Amino acid sequence: MTAAPALFGRPKRRRTLRGRALTVETGRRTAWLGIDGAGLVDVMDFVGTPRQWDTQRRQWMVPVDRAADVIAACEHRHGMAVTVTAVDR
């Protein structure tokens, strides 16, 4: 065999969310989602929830009624630990 480079390069490494923690702070109409790593956007796209980036808190915001979908996907599909707290803002 020759030392030719592979045609398609190295396979991409799959990001896994297992073992990560998701913190959810719920207000009246908004839930703020914090995660200790990347990958939350993929979960929100899979669920189909609208989102917005909070520049002050540097966290994702979703409507409270759609936060349960994101929590369920994170817990059951990705095996993440989820902590939910109620805040008054």
C-alpha cells in the first residue's frame, strides 16, 4: 500500500451531551437555558422551539411553554442531568 492521503479526510468527531448538566431558570414567560458546553442549539433545532440569545446573561432564552420539550429531549435523548429553578424577574 502507498502512503496516499485518505480521500475524504478524517471522520468528524461526534459531540456527545452525555454527562453534561443543563440548568433551566423559569420566569413568568421566559426560560433561560444554561449548559456547560456546546450542543444546546442542536437540541432546540430538533425540538423546533423558537429561541433568542440573551446578551447580558449569555444564555439561550425560550418560551416557558416550550421549555418542557427541550428538557424532555435533553433528559431522555441525551441523558443529561437537568436542574429547574423558578426565578422572579
